[in-house]
Amino acid sequence: MNNLFTSLVRTGVPAAGGWLVAVALRHGLALDAAAVTGVLTPVATFAYYGVFRLAEEHLSPRYGWLLGYSRPPKYETPRLALPPN
């Protein structure tokens, strides 16, 4: 699969998951919409990605599915040539 598509999926799924967690917490914590949009959604998104990325790295690669794709994209490091002297 294309690395660009993989990276976009692995960004979008945690964003949607964080938003869903923030909306669910809003109903349980009686927060206003500005708090959910401005603070809680980014924090929940960061936590969602962090938890499942750590689980994927340290427990099992199967947790990558919770980020939208089973493995992170692999980028090739470019070989830089030194300029001639």
C-alpha cells in the first residue's frame, strides 16, 4: 500500500477516535462545546494515538489496526552525496 495513503489513514483514524472519545466525555462531564473542540479533542486524539502506537510497538503489531492500518509507513532515507571538494 502507498506510504502516503497509509500515513493519512493512520492520522485520520486517531483523529476520529479522539473526537469520539471527547464527545463521549462531554456527555459525562457536562462540558461546553468550546472546551471539547479546543482542548479535549486534541488531548484525546494524542492519547488515543499514543496508547495504541505504544501498544503496537511494545505489545503486538496487531494493535496497529486500531490506528487504521496494521503497520506504520516505511520511509526510505535518502542517500545524500557529499559535494566534491
